[in-house]
Amino acid sequence: MDFARDVNARRGRKMMVGVGMSALLGIMIWSWWAIPISIAIAVAMGHVMALQAARWVEAQTGFTSPQQADVLSRPPPLHASSAGVPDDEPVADQARDVPSLFASQYAEGCDLVVGGVGRLGFDPSNPIPVNGPRGETVYLSLLRSRSGAPFLYHRLGSVPSAQLGKPVDAFEVAAVDASERHVLYLAMYHMRRTRLAPEGMHLKCWGRMDSAGRAMAKVDLMGVRFRVPSFPYDLPGAVAACLTRCGLPDAAGPAAEHLEALVERERGNWELLARPQSAMATA
């Protein structure tokens, strides 16, 4: 009896060892297949993201003339909206873009700051209200010139605002068709973006954008949030460096290539635009 129990125990141990080895071998085989498959999936997703970024930049800047751009994106007088089509991102979604750590310091959303004096966006005393740093990116991505062209941009720094009691950000913007160049002032301490645009400009309709376009509008593909010494000539490299630091290295190359071609297309015309003066106190 003891011998039989001992034999059965040994058989049981051998069976357990066999099952364990089989499971381990299965895991190893699965791992050998899973690792390259995972790498392939990650690379494919990176290429898809890069392709989307490239297409978005190309779509932003792909028109061949101001007349064509005007036909493609001519808005109603105030803001690009129509019956049944939301003209801007839902307020709740915009509020989620506000940094949670500082949300208590942000004011309710508005179209104009209280007590603003001067022209919207052109005067630091009447800055453009937006929802945080990402709100600045989205607003500038949606902004269109008088000819319907999108803008390239870089952040010059900040200036004090007596109306807000907080600094406002100064951005130099240049239409991609080299038709106009300005310094605009944005106030990011609000829970939503304004639905208004500076005089002579308009905003692209959020409701007419697809999901990829909306996602790309929240990424700095057309500009950066720091000063570029030789703007716009050094902008492509600055955008590529920014995308790489943000974890989007696959999008950096295509975006930079499209911006480089765009800047070179208007080489010589940028100098014809007077460099705008700003009320910069600090940079």
C-alpha cells in the first residue's frame, strides 16, 4: 500500500512538472510571437499617426491661392456655424482641457473679458479668452485669415493685464499665404474658448471637422508655445522638436517637411510683411 501510494505520488509530481513545463513552453512560444507582433502594431500605429498629422497639415495649407481658400472655407460674418451644426467644441469637453491643478484659478467661460478695452486680440487690454494652454493651441489652429488661410504661430512671451490681474500670452501669427502678420494676445484663464474672432478673421467650424481633425487641432502642428528666433523660417525645426518631446516622433518628420515646403513657397514674401510691434514686457 505504501509502495502504491509512493508510485502514485511520484506520478502526480511528474504530471505536475509536465504540465508546468508545457505551460512555460507555451508562454515562451507565445512571447516569441507576441513581442514582434506588439512591436509591429506599435510601429503601424506610429505610422498611422504620422500620416494623419501629415494629412492634417497638408489639409490646413494645401490650397494654391487665396481665392481657392476663400471658396473652400468662407464663413458667415461672425463665426462658422449653421443650423444643426455645433460651431464649437462642447463646453464640458473644453473644461477637461483645463489643467486640473489650477482649475480653481480659472474664470467662467466668456466671449469677451469683463472690462476689456480696445480691439479683441490686438490689444493686451482686450485679450482673447481661451481654456488653458491647450485652448490657445486649438484657438490658433482654428483661426483663419481674411483670405481663409490658417496661421503659423509662436509664443513671444507674456505681458501684464490690468483687466485680468494676470498675465496674457502674446503670439506672433502669420497667415500661410503670407497675406498678413499680427501679434495676438490670449488670456488662458477661462473654462472655455471665445466664439469670437479678431476683426477681419474667422474661426473654422468645429462641427464640420472629423474626429482626426479635432484631435490634431489640439496638437501644436502649425506653431509652438515658445519663441522662435527666426520666425517663420525656423518654425519647422521647432515644431519637429516639440512633437518629439511630446512623444510624437513619427509625426515630427512629416509635419516639419510640410511646414518647410510651405515656408519656402512664400520665401521672399515674408519680408514684405512689416513685423508687428508687441507690448512685450517680458519674453
